[in-house]
Amino acid sequence: MEKVDLLGMFMLGLLGTGHCVGMCGPLVFAFPGRSGRFMSHVWYHLGRVTTYVAVGAVLGGVGALLGALLFALACKLPRLPGGARTPRRL
């Protein structure tokens, strides 16, 4: 992985901490207070991880589709003598 990618992921995690502390933290503390059981935490985290995986899969699919579409459009552009592509008028 590129150094820039790692730095970007670190910054996203760091900046997302406020959301977790403010929103997720109270929910995690509230569950055992109501039920008094550990399984509340398990169900909460299972739901959270499942939601993140589903949203990531959908957005990854959209990104792959857009990438393939842009690649297909770029392949249809005519080439200039130097090898660069020129946009066609619609």
C-alpha cells in the first residue's frame, strides 16, 4: 500500500473517533444497563459490522461500475498522432 493511502486511512479513523465517542459509545453503555447481559454487546457489534460490510460492498460495486464505464468511454475516444486522446463532441 502507498504511504499516502495509509496516511489517509489513519486520518479518517482519527477524525471518525468523535462520532464513535458521541454516538456509538452511549449506545454500547446503555445496552448492558437495560438487560444486564453480555449478548447485548455482541448483537450491537454484529449489526454494526454487518451494516458497514453491506454499505462498503454496495459502494465498492458502484465504484467498480463507474470505473468500468469511464474506461469504456475512454477507449472510444480517437487518438491524436502523439498518442493522446481527444474528446468527441456530443
